[in-house]
Amino acid sequence: MAIEIVLVADPWPPFNIKIGSNQEGYIVDIARTVFEAHGHSVTYINVPWKRAISGTLSGQYTGAIGASKEDGKGLVFPDEELARNILSFYVRKDCQWQFEGSSSLANITIGVIDGYDYRKWLNDYIEKYACDEKRVQVVSGSNPLQQNLRKMLCKRIDVVVGNEAAIRYTAKEIEVIDSIKAAGYDLEQAYIYIAFSPVLPESSLLAQQLSNGIVKLRKSGQLKIILDRYGLLDWK
């Protein structure tokens, strides 16, 4: 039975990028390759991340691209992940600050994205200081990572927190890569998935088809071909 699959997320390159371009993101490419082989159709839509999660939970959308098991609680997850993510801390080139654990955040302003999973310790920090703009500033919308990078370069925030590949790709896209630098990492890993709606009857089937498909793409070498287009290596 052919299924019309609607996958949503805010832009998070190189995982999911510009709709309809020749590089929609490697996770979108993998989803299209796997599901179209089963006769399904895949539509990819950009919405703010919190709306992507709430809409997938309600069944408005089939799946959310880039969900972790923390920010995607309640969704149906496949066995196979599509990325492994650590937190990266980026600053302006002229900034001397370095991430050295949670205590090093005390005197700086971090920029984060509404609804994202930043690991429990940092999620708790964001919640604690959500109303203190000298410590935490939260953005949402269609291009939140671009917003945070521009805010940092305008010295409205000091640090952008997120996935390194996404930060660097976005910085190159808006031509500010030479104005930023890495200032440390939190090495706790989060696994990233396409997670499916708990109220749609086809979700368990799609999760299984995706898991099986990722394994087959890896064995056949087709996964490497997809990742090579983005200059990436297999996360495993």
C-alpha cells in the first residue's frame, strides 16, 4: 500500500536543508531513497521545530526530521539512527571564552533554539534562566540558526550552541564562516532520527522500513554515495 509521507523540520543543514533544491539534506535524501523504493511518496516541509514536534504528535504530519528521544518524547522511533550529535560551542573569532563545563556559562550569553534538545544539564540551565536575557536567549522561526549566528556577530549574544556540522554549514551559507570559531565541545552523544506520529497507523511500519532501508543502503554502498554529496562520513 502506497503511503503519502509528510516529513517536517526547521532547516538544519546538512541533515535537512532547502526544499526542492538539488541538496535537500542527506536525511531527506535517505528518506526519499528508502520510502520511494516501497512505492510511497515523500513531501518535505519546513516549519518551526516546536510546531514540527506538536504536529507530528497530533498526526498532522507523518514524521519529524532530526528528533532525539528527548525532544521527540511520545513519537515512534526506528531502531536505526541517522546521525550522532554532540554539542558544539561557537564564538566570534575575537572572543577568548572557552567552554569548560557548565560553570563556564556563568558570565556569557548563549543563543539557543526553541524546543531543541541540548542534553539534560543544558536543558535545565536554559529552563532556569529562560527569563534572563543576559544568560539565555531563545529564538524560533524558519531559520533560527542563521538568526543566532547574526546575533552573535552583532554582539547581542556571546555563544551559539548546536551541532557543529549545522553551525559551519549555515555560517558558510551566510558567508560568516571566517568570523567564527569553535570554543569547545560537550562530548555526550545524542542519537538523531526521523520519528513518526504515534496516532497514525502506518508509523510502526514506516519506522521498520526506514531501519531496514538504512541497513541495506550501508551494505550496498549507496549510503556512502549520498553522504559523499555533502562531504560527510558515515556516523557509525
